[in-house]
Amino acid sequence: MEAGDIYRADLNDEVSRQVLVVSTQRFQRLSGRAIVAPAIGVSPDEIAPPWRVESDGDVFAIDMLRTVPVDRLIERVDRCPPDALERVRAVVRHII
């Protein structure tokens, strides 16, 4: 899995959710975990930049980053466009 991939993940909720992978392959290999931003159920019209990033109709909450074990990422369902990944990286740099 690579930064920018969108996965269906088990986040200990009753249903699986889509997440955007933010971490690098190196981080994942060394830690056994992935940093992800969960998809949230809001309309793209309700985005609160810069903390929420829209990608092909899905909105990901960058301010709700979390780590999950890589084996909890069930299946890859999509990949976000390069410009959306750049917005995510800019927000993460701002946070840290």
C-alpha cells in the first residue's frame, strides 16, 4: 500500500469504513501500522478546508488521523488524485 491509496478498513466499528492512507511504505514496513484519515459522511459542499480533503466525492478528515495495523486494511478500493494527496501532505506538515 502507498500513500494516496484508499482502502476499506476495519476500524473496530460495526461496519468497515473507507480510509485514505497517508503514511509511506517505509513507515508501514518498520512499524507494522499505517497512518490513515477516515472518510466522513459529509457532502463535498460542506468541506472545511484545510482539515478536510475531498477526493472524487469522498471527504477525508485529516484532523482525525490515526494509526491502524496494516492487516486491518482489508482491500484497496481506489487511489486519490495527486493534487488531493498534495493537499493532504500540506495539512499534515501544518499539523506537525
